Amino acid sequence: MKTKISLFENWGIVVALLLFNISFSQNANLSGTVTDVSGAPIAGVNMAIKNANKAIATDANGKYAFANLKNGTINVVATYIGFKTEEFKITINGNTIQNITLLEDANVLEDVVITGVVNPKAKIKSSVSITTLGTEQVTQSAPRSTAEIFRTIPGIRSESSGGEGNSNISVRGVPISSGGSKYLQLQEDGLPVLLFGDIAFATADIFTRFDGSIAKIEAIRGGSASTLSSNSPGGIINFISKTGKTEGGNMSTTFGLDYGNFRTDLDYGTKIGDGLYFHMGGFYRTGEGVRKTGFNTNNGGQLKFNITKEFENGSITVYAKFLNDRAAAYMPMPIAVSGTNANPNWKSVDGYDATTGSLQSIYLTHNVGLGPDGNVRREAISDGMNPVSKSIGANATFNLENDWKITNNIRFSSNSGGFISPFPAEILNSTQILNNGFSTGLVRDTNGNALIDYPNVSLQYANNGDNVQANTLISRIHMFDTQLNNMGNFMNDLRLSKKFDKVGITAGFFKSMQNISMSWLWNSYLQEVSDTNPRLINISNSAGDVLSDNGLYAYGTPAWGNLARNYDTQYNVSAPYINISVDATDNLSLEGGLRYDKGKVTGSFAGGNSTAFDINNDGMISVPEQNVYAVDNTNPTAVNYDYDYYSYTLGANLLLASRQSVFARISRGASAKADRILFSGLDYLNGNRINALDFLSQAEIGFKQKFNKGYLYATAFHSKTDEEGGYEVTSNSIIQNNYKSMGLELESAYDVTEQLNVRSSLTYTKAEITSGNNNGNEPRRQPKLMYSFLPTYKFTDKNTLGLSFIGQTKAFAQDSNQLVMNGFVIVNGFVEVGIAKGLSLNVSGNNLFNTIAITEAEEASITENTVNYVRARSMTGRSISMALAYRF
């Protein structure tokens, strides 16, 4: 009996040990967070353990957790509509944490968007019109500048012919009345790059660069943009950075095969600790660029860094950016136009190719004059657009108890630099330019006496003294030499959200301080029209005395009333806002928002006066030195006024099926003016007497459809713009009009086969001026139809061929609706060949057919049936580049 008991006891011990081991082996846990490539959490992702009956969904913060797992290796499959299905092999050892990043599908409507919404939301469930561009989509269009990227976004009109910056960007027929992106806000990681998008010579795209640190670009048109950002009633384009939650990087070097360019990009990110991630990336480039300037015009780079720490209930990201870049600014250039205003023939001038020429020259490398402090300054023309930006910021998000959530996005940017480029104020032959430009005593001394005694003068080339022939084309150059002293800003966007069952309320407060301190230090030159180092031209009297200094005939711009200026103003904006969302049913959601912007403007501005000054320090006062125009700091005009406005939006989205929805929205907002209303003779101490605001109202209705292999997105829109006028430098005039427009946006993508994908967009716009002398006319430079078509073919797993066709129909050069700018289509292409794992070679071509594509013209009309020489900007000509890239 005793033996039997012992036997039972021994077996009991064995069974207990087995049960203990089984229990211990099944006591492991797996948890983590699922995010997209930008680090945004994805809610509702289906997480399933392969070959096991275990499946869960991520929560509102993208978190998931499996309990009671065995130690060992398992395969977890993550699926979510709009993202590629991913399978991960994970080794379980006790409590295991595995964060997961999902990659977007090329054809998505379900990807989560964060721009223009108070909380991340799937596209198909949002009542806004939004487009997402990943790095692959950007590469496909073979852009040569940041602004060219935007040309594939429906509804966006991006005039990207000015180079790396200084582009005119508009949306849905809303006018480009004074340059820049007045009604559309450019952002980086949810905060505006600059508070105003149309600052003269300091547009937001000058301070923005696309490189490997960017995860994606989100662009919202209309919708809630008016209530979630200041000065953005037309839309928001947001550059979203990588965060390092997806380990890996990219190294690439790009060469210009038929133009001077060398660029190296490098970025890398990874996990560096428990819930700790970092990402760093940037670029450096150097070269002459696509257009012939005679010197190294593109020279500089950018470095960005961020570090993210995750906590149980939120995260903090600290980020920094350093940008110091130089890129040529291309102004309107000489182009020959014949035929009629309605049916013109645009072509290059003899000796000047409109697609590759520039006004820069080795004979004009510096602009010299008196600076804003009264001392002699010397600026290199090769500096072009020279943004210098040093930024540091942080983004913190925490989920609190009882469904409260707090978010704060803060950034300080020290922005400065310069803008210098030759602008053709006039293009005439040598006889005409003397007769038209100097017969009225254009250049005078400080006592008002004419310094150039027309007609007893002649023209000679400054480099060798040879006489200029009577039929030689000459440009009167106004050197746009603008010193950006301080464009720094502070931005803070604080949000507090609360969820009540089916109702969500978000209250926010936006604070911004924007400095605008710049100095206009312009001079006047005569220069021949040529695309190969155009020579400067001197003026001599009958006695042979030279009346100009190496082509410079005036220290100032007397043809425009001498625009020596100082701007020193600060814009203090406070904007509380509220957003309410209601899930009325499982399929119907409603959303509304209200915002109040209050601006306080202080500072001063100063014009110029003339003095005699020995600029070149040779001990003699030359003819131009007898009247040197400079900033008059002793007589500033004080600025101290307020402005305020309300913005609102109301939208609804109805989910018809899991892959189909309709939405509707109305909105109204405003864009405040900054520097463009100064020097207008207003009472700058009384906000009630200043035309500080331009208003935009919009209505839209949209349809979204997701297919197994693609999607279709359609939005009909109507907009009404009430402008109070703004100053445009190039026309030296105040432009004031009201406008209306209606149209249709279409966006689609489809996988025709497993190898062939097609993306396309189309925007039809019927726009009209509704006030003033041009009432009933179409706004200048607004085509009725803009479109893009981008097929991509993968002929093996590693090799890809792509084309992009980006075009528009004709448009009028000016609001008077006389001279027509012809429609065009730009064809770009690329081929990418995989060499080894992670290593690829990419050859891309921009404007393959060397098309003259006119985006703007200064002249409103031509003399018909003869050759006219107008000033216009064309897209750059054909350029071929090659890039060697390694992804790791």
C-alpha cells in the first residue's frame, strides 16, 4: 500500500511540473503599436496570428496586445484597407514588444490623414477633398523643384517656372493676384512655414525643400482648412516627416546628364531604446542648374532631425531643421510673339532659348550700392534665392482619462537670407530704349538736372567698348536685390479634445509671431538679350564720356520711381477655434468648426532718398554716383493697427458602403495681407481704414469610390473671392477685384494589371471676375482645364518604367483677356533598374519634348501680325538626370 501511495505521489509531482511548464510557456505576451510611415497610429488594423485562432484589432491609439502565448516564433498578419497586407515573423520570449509599420497601398482611399482634421481619420470617412503623395508618387513626376510636385494634385495650379522657389500657387480658380500662395498654406508637420504665403521675395516655398526626410505630402483643398489654420481658406499642403519608427534609410546621388547638377541625399531612422526613435536626413547639392547662368547658381542643402519618445498614453517628438540653400530665381524673359492676341505664336527670340536661357551673366556677378544702414554693400548674383532657416520644435500628444486628449505643436524658426535676380523691366531695340527710356530725363542728379543728355548719347558694350548696333535687343534690367533681414516666426497650436459617446469636441488656440524685416536695394542696368553670358551696355555722350558704370546707369530704379525700401513689421496673431464632430449614425458623420483670428500689426517702414556717394571708392563721383538712391531711415512711417475675422466650416460624410461615400461642405475664411499693403498711402494707425483682409467662401460636394484595384474621387466646387487689393511688384500696381469660380476635380488610380498602374487627375474650372473694369472676364493665367496622367509599368520585381503627362489648356495673360497663353502638355519620364538588393539606378527626364510652356506674361496684349518681344516665364526645357540609390 505504501508503494502505491509513493507511486501516486511521484506521478502527481510529474503532472504538476508538466502543468507548471505548460502554464509558464503560455504566459508570454505580445504587444505594440501599429503606425504608418510618418509615425501616425492606425486604429482598427486587423492583427491575426497565422495558423492560430487568435485575432484582434488595434485600438484608437494603434495599440494591440496578445496574451497567453507560447514562447517561440510566430507569424503575425496585419491587414487594413488602404495599406499593404504585411506578414511579420516575431520571436516570442516572455513579454515581447513589437511595433509595426504599414506601408500605404498605391491605390488608397482608406489611408489615415492628419492634415486639416482635428483627429486622424480615414479618407473615405472624411468630409474633405484631400490628396496624399508618397515618395514613389513624387518620383514618378520627375520634378525639378518643390512647386513642380504640386502640379499632379487636382485643383492646385502651381506656376513652377521660377526655379526652386518664388512660385505662384493657387487652388480652385482662386486668383493669383499678387504672387505666392496667398490663399493656400504650406506647412511642415502641421505648422505653417510662414504665416503669410505671399510675402514679396519671401514666399513659403523658398523656405521649403523636399528630400528623403519626408514621409508623404498631404494636400487639402477647401474643407476645414479655413478653421484649422490662419490665412488658409483655399487649402493646406503639409510636408510630413519620417519619425524612425520604420527602421531603415536611403542614400542617393543624382547627376545632371545634360545640365550642371550634383546632389547627395541621405536619411536614416531606427529604434534606439524602449519606445525611443530617431530620424535624420538631408541633402546637399551644387551646380549651374537647368538654365545657363554662367556660374554655380545652385549651392546648398538642408539637414533635419527628430527624436520621438513613446509613453503608455502618448508621445513627444522633438525636431530641428537647418536650411541654407542657394538657387537661381528665374524672372520673366524675352520671348517673341507673333500672330494675333487670340491666336498667338510663341517662340524663342533669336539668340535666346526660352527653355534654357537666363538673364544671369558672368558679366554681372555682383550688385553694389548703399545698404539699409547707409554703408556700401555688395551682393553676389549667384546667391539667387538664399533661404537660411534654423528651426526647433516639438509635438506632444497624450490621451488622458475619461476620453480627454491634449495635443501641442510648437516651433520657433529663425529665418533670413536674401533674394537677388535680374528682372527685365523693358525689352526694346537699342534705338527704342534710348528714345523711350531716356528722352524724358530719366536719370537726374539730386537737384533734378538731367544727367543723360538725350539724344546726344550712344551705346557701347561695357566689356570692350564696341558700338551697339541699332537693331540689337536690349533689356532694361531692374536688379531685384532684396535682403531678408528677419523672417523668423513662432508658432504654437494647442488642442484639447473630449469624446462624449458619439460626439467629439476639440477646442484649440493658435498663436503666432511673424517678423517681416527686409530691405529693397535695387539698381538699374542695360544688358543685351542673349542666352550665352549677355553683355552689359554702357551709355556715352557725344564727347565720348561714359555716363554709366559697367552697364549700371542708376543706383536705384528711376523708371519705377526708385523703390529703395525698408520693411520692419511684426504680426502677432491669436486664434481660438472649436471643432465639433458627431457620428449621427454608423454611416453618417457631421462636422463643424468656428475660428476667430485677431491680428496685431506693429512696426514701421521707410522709403528712400537720393544722395551723392562714391560707391566704388575711386575718389570721383561718376554720373550714376551723383544720385544714389538709398533707404531713408530718418523718416519711417509708423505701423500700429489691428484686424480680425471669423472663419467657419460645416461638413457631412455619408458612408454608402464600406468602399463608397459622399460628402458635402461649406466654408468661409480670410487671408490677411502683410507687406503688400504698405507703401500704399493708407492710415496705418487705424485698422478700420486699412484693406487688410481678402475673403474666400466655398461650397463643395464630393464622391469617393474604392475598387479592388483602384479608386475614384470626384469633387464639384464653387468659390467666391472678395479682394480688397494688394501690391504686385512686377507690374508696379495695386490689383483689386472680386471673383467667382465653379468646377470639378477628378482624381483616380487603377492597377490595370499586376505590373501596370495608372494615376490621373483632372480639374475643370470656370472662373470669372465679378467687379471693376474687367467685370465678366476670366482671371489671368487661369486655364479651364488642368490634367495629369501617370502610367507606371513594373517589368520585373526590380525594374520600373514611368511616364507623366502634365498639361493645361490656354489662359489669358492678364485680366483684360487679350493676349492668350497657349495650352501645353509637359511629358516627363523615368526608368529605374534594380542592380542588387536595395541598390537601384534611376534615369529621369523632365520636359522630354522641350516644350515652350508659358505660365505667365507681363504684357496684356501685342501688336497683331508683327513680331513682338514680351516678357514671360516658360517652364524649363528638357533635362536628364541619373541617380544611384541604395535603400537599407
